[in-house]
Amino acid sequence: MDKTKNKKTGNAGEEAVARYLESKGYKILDRNINFPFGEIDILAEQRKTIVIVEVKTVRGGGFGQAVDLVRYAKQNKLKLLARAISQKYPSRAIRIDVVGVDWSGNEPKIEHIESAVEG
């Protein structure tokens, strides 16, 4: 597995998702926020809701849909990250979205699932 290629693919996916979200009226607050127990790919705001966005990027269909890669352990990390972010935004609703990017063609195909992780 080529980690450099994977990182480039991931970065390209995150950039595409940030542009996509902005085109949908989201405000990007921050990116790649590190905590001891995980990382938030994109932190955004939609109306008055704080949105934690997990981005999964794939090239080709060998692993299934990108959003299917957010498994149980990752969902639990996202819930921990949501609790940590709620400390910074105590009076705001917080939502966890998953955005899959399939870059098997020339242009990315984006699948956005709002409230993909509950709790």
C-alpha cells in the first residue's frame, strides 16, 4: 500500500468536499483538527448547526462505497469528537455527516449523507 498516494487521494477528496460544501451554503470553520483520540476532517457550519464532516475517498470500487468505510470503531471516534467539539460550541446543535468521494473517473462523484452517525 502506497501511503503517499493514499494521502494525496485523501487530500484531494477533502478539497473537493470543502468546495462542494461551500457550494451548498456551508461555512468551513476548520480542517484537519487533531485530538488525542482522532481527527476531524472538516468542521463546518450550516445555518446554526455545527457539522463534523468525515470524508472517505476511494479510487475505484475495490472497497465498496466510500461511505461504507466508516465502520463501528470510526463511528465511535466520531461520537467522541462530537462531544469534544460540543465543549467549544455548548449551545449549538452538532451533527456528524459522512461524505464519500469516488475518484475512479476524471471527476469526483460525491455522496453526502447528513446525520450519518447518531449519538
